[in-house]
Amino acid sequence: MAMKEYRPGSAFTGVIGRTVEESSPAWPAPNRADDGAPNVLFIVLDDTGFAQLGCYGSPIATPNIDRLADNGIRYNNMHTTALCSPTRSCILTGRNHHSNAMACITEASTGFPGANGNIPHENGFLAEILRDEGYNTYAIGKWHLTPADQISAAGPYDRWPLGRGFERYYGFLGGETHQYYPELVYDNHQVEPPGGPDDGYHVTEDLVDKAVSFIADAKQVAPNKPFFMYFCPGAMHAPHHVRKEWSDKYRGRFDDGWDAYRQQAFDKQKELGIVPPDAELSRHDPDVQQWDELSADERKLYARMMEVFAGFLEHTDHHIGRLIDFLEQLGELDNTLIMLISDNGASSEGGPHGSINENFFFNNVPESLDVNLERIDDLGGPDTFNHYAWGWTWAGNTPFRRWKRETYRGGISDPFIVHWPARIAAKGEVRHQYTHAIDMVPTVLDVLGIEAPATIGGVTQSPIQGVSFAHTFDDGAAASSRNTQYFEMMGHRSLYHDGWRAVCPWPGPSFTESGGFFGDPISKERLTDLDANSWELYHIDQDFAENHDVADEHRDRLISMIGTWYVEAGKFDVLPVDGRGTARFAEERPQIAVDRISYTYYRGTQRVPTNAAPQLLNRPHSITVDVDVPSGGADGVLVAQGGTDGGFILLVQDGKPRWVHSYVALEFPTVVATEAIPEGRHEVRFEFEVTGEPDIANGRGTPGRGQMYIDGRLVGAAEVPITTPLSLGLTSGLGVGEAPGAPIFEGYQPPFEYGGVIHSVTIDVSGELIEDDEATLRRLMARQ
């Protein structure tokens, strides 16, 4: 007799009598996917430009990604939002980024519906849909979709991966991480990486290992159960970290410079059919230096930066290949729908000269050629947080103009590959239809035969805003389903409509031409002027790379498109137009805990993410440690926050407390006690007193005076001439008793666990400091 099943929530279909003999059983049907349902794998690269993959014309070797392109289809008209988290929200929900409250990254959220960083539960994730359709669901790698103040152990966890439909997660919750010393989360808790750089560890390898193990765990038990995996390595986001055996493969390959790269890639794109035969290469960007006018030292440095990037990309491709090979080994590759995309164009966060520390950018700190040259051999290694120069950014987006954060095509047109041999007959073909990241979810649902649910978890769902492009899989001549799409990122706006693009660049077509970097607020008067005078118009169907502004010739069309932009802006919560850049990081935001001036932390707990930790920059503060020193003394970390990109640390060395502030790893103001902490229980206290004003525009935080106390007695002091103005970095949170990540300065070896007992650490930001008794200090010093 066949086993009876019934749909959970419906009436029992068996028979219930007085005895088992008189009854017949029936079971709630397990949540099974349809027979033969394909696996779904999204691979999301970071900051990878249109011309950086081999199959899109790049000279960088990406054989495994190229294999997907050769056995699948490539799109040359896929679009993103120009920034990482906003695009990722589109990829997973099928809604526009402002509809997802993701106008920008969560660290730069603002108090408006389209920008607060809280993706509504009304906008269900693909993982939530497919989980309820019988899929296993896995997220691996970069997340960056949880409000910045909600990624601590205090939660809430409803916007962590496991709260948005993923059954398993391994990766990092923030926007970037140190590739050798990552801050990792396993499901809903922090874990330490299984090795360090001395062990050959790299986070990309670790992520692929976990991806393989997650799939294998389920397939060995239920081989017919499909999976959805969202696989997001930290590559190619800064820091560009890779071991020298990978970067050294490219020695000398970029010595001809970025213009030569562009021409080579452009020629290859035409050969591959990635760009139309009549396409024109965009102009030399006014913000990019002329390669031939650079000094020999500059060319050497910039070429090496690109060699490191290229090695990093080939390394990433190699490990993506391991995942593809594993699927093939399982016999699952042909029936896995793979979509590979980049979240935005190549990144300009390295500035005009490149950087050994990307945190310079976030703090408005200018680069130094001399400093960078001194560290050239360290590029790609664990002691840097490196990024390449603008010239390579521009070249990486060939044939387009501009880059990430801007809504010219260089920021929003990205490589996109679809691979599914069991369903797509085409091999190696190029598709030209207009598509956007919001179209990925409805396409998956379309080919799986799944209707978007009316509710998820009892929450009524909003309409999906994307449209399916599944009809293009087998018909390269099919019409695009999408005719209109708005764009806005940090005040930079554009609109696509029926083969035309209107663009209103902010602050201008380039920083050189606008007379400044982006970041200023847009006043009412300025916005009116921009709308009247600064919109450009391009006929994309005839001008692939936006070279010919035809606004004057088609004024009526432009005015209509500006009006359409505002209609779309009203429809999708885009307003207000906010042109601020790094200034958004300083915006006051609600916190999970009530606002307070005193924070107490304990040893043995999870590190507190940067955005949930006390904000110490540019304000007086104190750090008080209740410590028990064992017989014979003890050394180690008392409290620390940061890594190789910046931070602070209070530690004990030779029995003496020492405070070190890493000003973006360039300068290290230090305060050291003149005596050791006695044995037994004592109070160690460090105070920072502000003595001047910050100069944030020029990358300098408040100067101050640092003072060290033991049991309320002054035992050391020093002037602190410079501090970090805006960001200690986003990669290493605040922890007590050890500092397991990348070292904040060279004077200790992580994790440098404290050998005594730490009862508590209290950080006070009230500004109430012990009276500065300089006379006492002078007497103290005189006795030494």
C-alpha cells in the first residue's frame, strides 16, 4: 500500500479509528523540489570591470570563468547600481536598490525610506523563496546587507543571512575583509580562520572549501535535492591580496601602461563580439595621468599594482574553478544554472596614485609616492591593504568612461555570464539585450516555473520589479523586456529608455572638470541648476561607450527623460537626491542599545564590529581596565580595535601598559607607562584629551594628549599630534584580551593574549577626565 501524504496545513487524508488496526496513516509531505529541478549558483565578483575578465577582452588569465562563457552565454548589456551592497540587494530580491532601502552601503545609510539600510521583509530574498520550494540554501563570502549597527552579537539576526532564507552561511558580514586575516562568521557566530598567512591561508581558498563541503554534506544524503548557493568572494575588492607566485606571473605585462591595456582589450572585445563593430573607445579620462608623462618610479609602482591585481584575479578564477570542477565531479554541473556577475564597475578607491592602504581613501588622507615606493615589494602581502591607481580603474572598464560609484556605463555596465548546458543550447554566444541585476530573480523563477509568493513568513510581499530575460537564452535576436531603468548613486543620476541614456554627473563629468571631488551636499539651488544645465544625452544603440553628447540636438527627448527620471524616483523611493560621499559615514544613526556614554566589555566574548563599537574619533575618551596581574607579571593585549589599515591598541609589554594609535598605518602616536603594573588587582586607565580641531577635509583628526594611569596615579603621558579623522577601518572589531587579526603595529605578534585576568574593560566617552597634573608628571619623570 503506497504511503499517503498530504500538504502541510491541509486536512489529514488518512483515517483515524479507535485502534491502529482500524486506522490508516498519512504523513505531511516533505518539502520537495520538482524532479530534475536545477541547482542555482550565483557567483558575485566585487569591483570587477567590464574589461577585466579574459572572456571580455582582458589579458588577465581567467580560464575557468572563460570556460563558463564558452559553454554558456555572455551579456554585454547587463547593468548594476554602481555600488556593491545596493547591487547585491537587487540580485537577491528582484527589487530596485532604493526600494530595498539600499541607496548606498549600510555604513552610509540615512534616515529616509530609500536609504535607511533595512531591507524590508516585504522584499523577499530568492533564498527565502527557494527554501520554501524544497531547495537547500547557502550563502558564502561577502554579505554586506545587514544594517551596520546590527552585525554585533546583540543582533537582531533577522537581517543576517540565516534570517533571510539561507540555511547555512560562512563568510564576512561587512563590505571587505583582510584576505589573510578575515573576520569570519559561521552561521550566526564569529569564528577564527583556520590559519594565517604563515600557513598559506587565504580567505578565497577557505570560502571555496566551505562551499564544496556545504554542497557535499547535503548531496551525500539527498542527491536529488537541489541547492541555491550565493557565492561571493572578497575578490576583486581591496585589499588586493595574493601571494607573490601569482602576481609574479605578470611581471612586466603592464609596463606599457593603462592606455595600451585599453587598446588591447578594446581590440579583443571587437574580435569577441563583446562590443559592436562600430564602437568607439571613450576619451582619455581627465582624472587619469598620461602614462608617458609619468616618472620611471611612478610607472614601476603603478605597473606592480596592476600585476598584483591580475594575480589576485587569476587566483580567484583558479578557486572558482575548483568549485566548478566539484560540481562536474558530482555530475551536477550541466544541470546547475550559474549566473556570474560583478556588483559594479572597477573601483577608484585607490585614488589617482594607488594606495598601500585603502583606508587612506575613507579618511581623505593623501597618498605619498615615496611611501608607496618604499612598500612596493609588500604589495599583495599581509602587511598592506592595497589598491591600484585610477588609471587601471579606467582601463578595467574599457570601452566605457568612469567607474564605480558613478552612473556612467563604466560604473554600471558589468560582465554577466549564464551557464546551464542542460537548458541552454547556445555555446559561446553574446547577448545584447538590455538587462539589470533586478532581472536575475524573476528569470530564475521563470525557468523554474515558480510564481513569486504572495507572502513569506506571514509577510505580504511587494511586487518584484525586475523582468525575466529567460527568452534570450535561446534567441539572440529577441527584443529586450526592459525598456526603462533609472540610476542614482550619491547624487550621480542617469536613466535608460529605449536605447537612449540621459546622465547627470555629480559633481561633473570628471573631478578635474568639476573642480573637486564628490562629497558636497546638493542644495535646492544646485539641484535646480543641475537639472537645467548638466544633463547629457547619449544614443546608446549607436554610441555604445557614451562618447557623443547629443543633448543640444535632442532637447525635447532629454527633457522628457529628465521628467521620467523623476517619475521613477518617486515610484522607487529615490528622493532626496544626496550628493554627499564620505560625509555620510558620520551620520548619526539609531543603535540597538540606548545611547550611552559608558560601555563595558568582557574577555571571552565575540569582537564588537566597528560600527557597533564606541565612536572614539575626534572626542575625549577614557579606557579603564580592571586587571589582575599574576605573580611575575604578565604581558598581552588588554583591548584593541583595527588591523593593518588602522586602529588602536592598549596592551602590556614588559609589564608596562602601552597605548598605540595607528593613523592609517602611517604614524603611530604612543603613550607608555614609566612603570609596570604591580602584582594583584589594579586599575589601568588611558585617557585621551582633545587639544585642537580636526581637519577632516585634509585627512587629519583631532590632536590631543594621551595620559596613562595606574590606580588613579599618572604614570605616563605624551602629545598625540595626529589621529584618524573618520574611520578606523571596517575589517577588525573591538576585542578584549587578545588581538587575533592583522597586527595594528609591528611591536607584537597576534593574537598576543594577555597572561593575567581581565575582569572588565570600560570605555567612557563622556569627556570626564582625570585632572591633568603636568607638575606631577614632571616630578615623576625627574625621578626616573
